[in-house]
Amino acid sequence: MSTLRIAVAQLNCVVGDLDHNVALILDAAHRAVEQGAALLLTPELALCGYPPEDLLLRPDFHRACARAQARIAAEAPAGLALLVGHPHASASHGHSVADEPGGVRIHNAASLIRNGRVEATYFKMRLPNYEVFDEERYFDAGSEPLVFDVDGVKVGVNICADVWEEGAPEAAAAAGAQVLAVLNASPWHLNKPVTREQVVAERVATTGIPVVYCNLVGGQDELVFDGASFALDRVGRLAWRAPHCHQHFATVEFSAGDIVAQPLPPHATVEQDCYEALVLGVRDYLGKNGFKSALIGLSGGVDSALTLCIAVDALGAGNVRAVMMPSPYTAQMSLDDSRALVRNLGVQYDEVSIAPAMTTFEHMLKPLFGDAAADTTEENVQARARMIVLMALSNKTGAIVLTTGNKSEMAVGYSTLYGDLAGGFAVIKDIYKTFVYRLCAWRNSLRHDIPDNILTRAPSAELRPNQTDQDSLPAYEVLDAIIQAYMERDESPREIIAQGFAEADVKRVIGLLKRNEYKRRQAPPGVRVTERGFGKDWRYPITNRYRDEV
């Protein structure tokens, strides 16, 4: 039986940077030839980056993509078969591609390029329209399989969601495919790599043919694509896996009707996978948007400590600046812990007291407030004074402000609009408070940079004397469980109460979650970590009088 060496290019493409993406693809093509491969796989929509979103509605974008594809065909090494992911625009009757989008059919496509020309093109059959996906907004679905010959081996083509349900893989097998090549832009969330391999194994069980799965890697706004490309043999066993969260090139052998197994990397913990995804998300958000450095407001607490560690690991200590802005309510231990943290990490550190700003605002606002008692208004003034300092530094230096709020706080509005909620990127906005501690423990297992006191003291915003978070919120173990049940599993308050949670806690948490939608809409983007984050896959109305069943 024939043997086929397949190259897999796990690429970090940039949405809209066609020249960059073409260069990545051509470099991979030359490496494939050097390593004796006859077929090269690239990720889904590798030509333009994923997801291109409303760029797909621009006729000029499609013309640019067509030119880029033609360049790949002209410059790729002769004899190599390339599968390149790209958007494909074709005119419907009575229109041309130069017309407005309404006269054009657009497909999520993979083209076989060989010997200077496009031999065939496959159109994705299953268009996801759930979670973070909006493909039905842009694409028409394909209906025909594509199977082609490389060195005597029949190769079938699928694209990402095609393999998440029956239909497209079976069509390729029925058309004679001996191995299935799958181009993917599958975004990461916790435990997603395991789910992918399980789902693809189900397709192998129904088709009886092995699969080579090439995934995109890199950060794109709130999404992180983790790579972790893999191959399954014809009985569904894992035969090869690429690294998590790193660009990678490798070859896989198909011989005697199956994938030849290779040594597998060790399994990582969920904390390691998550931390690496956060680092990649920060590095690519800043790098792809032209930011060279970051600013972080330290509090002496666990959230800002974790955010600072992630920023340093993503950008290097020389590109990160930390600012501590104490008030009269800031505990000495918060200052001591922050100083120890920055010494350990080696970042530039400044201390700017906001006490003068608090006094000034008190005098300014006294005629307006009269004899009204102090309340959260004065606490919010402190948070906004700190943000004035950070944004002033940002404007002067060009550094982006990374906010430090977690998912627990984001859910219930435990933050100040135009204060600690303001910034350019919200690194841990999809990390529950309870998981923040787990990530800190994992990071400290590599190098003990976060002082123990930060991890053991009671969390506090320190906006008034002797304040703790639990003055205003249930215990984080309770809070996080209620949020997860309501938000990620769509359980009703009645169902959550039936699990043993106090009715008062459930009503209070869900009420806060719903009332603070307006705040979340004004928060910066941040890395999606859970199956459902407060971003592309959370679309609740701000004006909303629906009352859940209790």
C-alpha cells in the first residue's frame, strides 16, 4: 500500500494581514518539501485569519484574498499538494464578485493547490452558529465532498465543524477517502482539547478512516486558538499531537492504511493549559495591535498579582510597569506584598498616593453632596482617581492598561465603571475567583514570585476601613457555583436552589448579574477561558424585565 508523508502547519495567522499569512504558508510549503512531505495542511481560513467577521462583507476583501491565493499558487514549490483555508466568493446569477455582497455567494473553503494552479476547492458543509460562532451570517454551506489523490493515497477534506457531527466525514469516506484531512480554527476553552479528540474519535468510529487535524494557534481579540493539532489512527487512538499554544510544524506518516504513531507529549494540568492560553492571548492582543508595553495597577491582592505575572511571562519584565496607588485605607501589608512581588518579577514599579486626589474631590463635591452620608460614591471616586493615574501614564508612554477584574466580579458588578473596569484588555475577566487562586498556586510552583500573604489573606478592595469582599458578596465558592450554574448551564434559580444553595444567595447573585449587564457592555475585551464568557457568546439585553422562575 502507498505511503504518504503529510506536513501539518500549526500557524499563528493574523486576521487581515494577507502578506504575513501568505509568507507563513509559503515558508511552511518549503519546509514540507525539505522534509519529504507530499501534502501540506494549513488551518481553516489561514489565508485571511479567523474569524474575519464583517470583513467578509467587503467585496475588496475578497478581491485581495483572491490575489493572495494566486500568489501562493504561483510561488509554492512544484509537486507539493497544499490545502489552504480561505474565503471563496463566487458570483450568483446576474452579478459579479465586484458587486455588493448580496449578489455573491461566500463559502468557507479549502483549496487544493498544486503545480501552480488551484485543482479543486471544498466548501465547508456545517456552519456553526452557536457559542462564539456566527458563520451563518457570512457563509453559504457546501454540499459536495472532495477527495483527491496524493502519491496513490485518497485524501478527503473537511473543515472544523464538519467533524463535530455526522455527515461530511461519512461523505468523504463514501467518496473513497483513505485518510481525512481536517482544517480547523477551533478556539480554546477549558477542557476543549480533550473534547475535540473525543468528538473526532466518534467520526473515526463511523468512517473507519484515520484523521489528521490541523488547528490554528494564536490570540484574536477575546479568542485564543490553542493549536494542539493531532492525528487519530483508524480505530480512534491518538497517534500524534502538536504542542499547546505554540506555532509548530510537523510531519505525520500515513502508511499501510493508517497513521504511524509517534511519541506523545505529557498531559498538562488544566491550570497549565489555562495559564499558557492567557499568556498567548495577552502577547498576541498587544503584539498584533501594535502595543509594546503594558501598565498594571497593583492592589496587593491576588487578582493584580496574577495579572502581573501573566503580563511578565507574555511580554518580558522590561515591557511591564506596575503602579501601586495607596489610599488612607490601604494596609501596610498590601504595600509590602506589592513591593515584594515586583522585586521578584523585576518590573518597573511606582507608588502614587491618591490621598491628595481624594481630598480635592471631597472639597469639590461637598457643595453638591451637602450633608449626605458617605457611601459607595466615595469608594468609586477612589477607583476612578486610580484610573486617572493609569490612563495618564498610558497616554504619555503608549503602554496599554491591563485591567485586573475576574469573572466573579464581572458577573455581579463588583467593580467601578470608569474606574478599575476601565482599560485596554481584561486579562482574567473570564477566570472565576476560586480559579484565580489555583492559577497562582500553579505559577508559584514554577517560581515562587507571588508572596504567600497575597494568597492567604482575605480579599479586600480596601476602599473603606476593615473592608472585605464578603461584606458585599457570598463566599466565592458559593458565588462562583451559582454564576456557573446560571450563566454557563442556563439553569433557573429554582433548579439552583434545589441543589442546596440558599434561596437568598441565589436571588441576590442572579439579581446582581442581570442588573450589571450595562457595566459589562462597557468593559474591555479579555481572554475567553470558560465555555461561556462575557463576550461574543453572551448576548443578553441590557433593558430586560424578564423574571426567572423561582
